[in-house]
Amino acid sequence: MSISGYKTPLVCCVTINPMKTAERLATLNRIRKLSRLMDTAIGIPGTSFRIGLDPIMGLVPGAGDLISTAFSAYIIYLATRFGIPSKDLRRMIFNIGLEAVVGTVPLVGDFFDAYYKSNIRNLAILEQHLQVTEPEIEELASAYPDYKDPISSR
């Protein structure tokens, strides 16, 4: 009952994910682009193997690994906007942590970065989550792979 004494219908609108669909789609595409940039942007001629900026930045002692870890942390931050479960979030953090720790070993760490591809692994975890919880966003993302939210791109 309302304050005035009249009965008002009970309307329940619980929003689990507060982002609008357009914003969610733009965020998912941003995560995909950054993950691919960091892990698979550059093809090695004569092979099917691809590397990204992550192992290249790792060649710069100290600062390179720090910068690539910051990029990876930003990708995880974006992924949290999709309400990813804590179990999956822990797996994503483990992937980044493992790559960051092994990446500090000179040369071996750079080869590990090139093969392990933690950002692509984290993208796969996020996409699995979205296939279960929001299959419509995956369909939209595949239909509009270069979609950018017009409001945020101003």
C-alpha cells in the first residue's frame, strides 16, 4: 500500500548487470581487441604462430613486464563489468600472475609470454561465461564485431 492509502502494483525490476547492451557490446569488443593486440597481433612469417605486444614489451627489463601486466589487469577490470563469478576471476588473475612472475626471468619469460597467451586465455574464460549467462551478447558481438558505443566514442 502506498502512503496515500491506494494499492499500487508491485513492480520488481532487478538488474544484475547495470550496463546497457550497447555499452556491454562495446566493452566486449574492447576486451577482444586488447587481448588480441597483446597476444596474437603479429604473425611470424612462414609459420602459423602469432605473437602480440606482450612478449615484445617483455624484452624491456622490468618496465616491459610491468606495463604488459597493467594492460592485462585493465582487461580483467573490464571483464568484471560482466559479473564474472569469483572462481573465473581467480583463474584470470592466476593467468596474469603466472605470466608476470615467469615473465621476469630473462629470455625464458619472453618465450613463455609468447606461448602462454594469458590474455587470450582470459578472453576464453569471459566468453564461456557470456555463452552461459548472456548468449544474446555473443550473437550481437559476432554480428557487429567492430561496434563502438556511440556515446562513449565521442
